[in-house]
Amino acid sequence: MYDHLTLISGRAHPKLSADIAEYLGVPLAAMELSDFPDGETSIKLNHNVRGRDVFLIQPTAPPVNQNLMELLILIDTCKRASAERITVVLPYFGYARQDRKDSGRVPITAKLVANLITTAGADRVLAVDLHAAQIQGFFDLPVDHLYAARILDDHFRTLGYSSDETVVISPDEGSIKRAMQHVENLGGALAIIDKRRSSATETRQANLIGGSIEGKVAFLFDDMISTAGSICGAAKIALRFGARKVYIGATHGVFCGNAAENLAGVDIEEIVVTDSIPPRLHPTPPNMRTVSIAPMLGEAIRRIHRNESVSVLFRNGHKNDNAD
């Protein structure tokens, strides 16, 4: 079944790569990956990829620049080794925040990185929860965009709360569509936090839009948690308006800056993230849980390799324009 499939892992997240390989029953390709004394990346494949269907697994997580450059070199290595097709598996896509010009004299780094990956020689991209869905269009090649919402919802469903006692809260107006998808999966009411951004690193939450959440269990979802300022501000608003418990779910646990301090400053029942990037908080907070996206990525890789539709991975309203 996998005679022409090759899995290659960068150094960004070897554990996730190993879990994907275990799901597929395919070993990771042997390679020598190190750094020259001046910090340049050195790569040598000890595996024949000529005429093979190669999947490069490398989230561009912190340190973003190093992991991105390593990915580009991996793509070039496989291209020059005559791989038939190169699919870049991006569990986390860095540089995604700047996806438009919202003021003068700023870059659109999401498009720049898409160009770099395309120019390096990738033939296809498999991504998970891009910061903005339109980033798919920045690539001049096919993109399969997977969502981890189903995996997060499956975890929260095991807690046993009824839809009558739960509310899904969107942390800002831009996340309403994501929140509505979680409502479809989990049930419950929908509420929205009125968030105003005062700078690139500071936001302010003041109001709650929607019905009463007094005495309800609140679920807050976002695609990523960076400094945790926004999500913790939303959690404080939920508690102020009477929520009896607050749960947080996010695909990408970036956790940088003062994230640990922010999360510790709010009474959060549970913080659930996926393993799209390696654990970033040490020690891990006692209320943090990690759910794996390895089976989802493994199944997507299997279907792409066999030229099958991946639309079966999208259910309960999660659709992919390029899924077929």
C-alpha cells in the first residue's frame, strides 16, 4: 500500500512525526540533520526518494525562523533527490498573523512564507487550523486545510455536560464562525466577547454579546494561544457574567511571553490544546490537557498518497474547498 510513500521529519516536532509514522505503519526516513558551527543547517538524506511520494512533517513553531529555514532546505533536498511529489505537512503555520495590510508600510508575511515554500519546490501543502482560512489562497498549489475542532469537541463531550447547561463563547468577533461550528458539535448557546485591540500585543475585553450565561459552563475556543492575553481576558469576562466553570480549547499552544502568568491568573477549569507543536510550558500546568492530531494527519496522508478524497475528515460543518 505504501511502496512509494516516504515520511521525513524535521527537528521541530519529532514526537508528532513518530506518532504519524506509527499510525501509518511506515518508518521515518533515515537522515543526518545537524548544524554547522556558524548555525547553518546541514542535511543529508540516507534514504532513496527518487520517484517517491514524500511527506515532510515540520511545524514552523518557535524558534520559527530556524524551523522555517530547515523546512525550506528539506524541500530543496528532496527536490534535488528527484522526489516525484513533495507534500509539506504543516501542523502549525508560523507567520500567519500578518495576512493583510491593516496599516501602511507593513509586510504580508503569510504570503511571503507561502511563496518561499512554493518556490523551494513543494507540490502540495497539508495544514491544520490556519490563522485565517484565506491563507490557503496564498499558495499557488493545492492546500488541504484540516481542522482540529472535532478532536477538541470529542474531548469536551466526555465531560458529560448537557447542552442546556453549556455556552460556547467566541473570544472576539472574528472567531464567530469557529464558535458556531463548536455549537453544532457540542450544543449549547452562543455568546461573543467584544474585543478591541489597542496594540499588536494588547487587547481589551469589556462586553458580552448574547444571552445570559449565569450558572452555565463556558467553553472558549481559539485557533492559537500565544501570550494568552486575549483568551484569559475572555475567560475573566465569562466569569464576571456568572459562568460557573470555564474551559479553554485551542489547536496551537504557542505559549510565549507571559502566557504562563496569564493562565495562572484566571480560574480556568481545564486548558486543552493539540500536539501540533511541542509542549511549550515547563512545568506543564496541572489543568492542561493535550489531545493528539497524529491520527487525523496520518489518515490525511494516507488518503492523499492513494489519491482518495480527504473530505471524510470534515464533518459537522467542517468543509475544505480543496478537499476533493
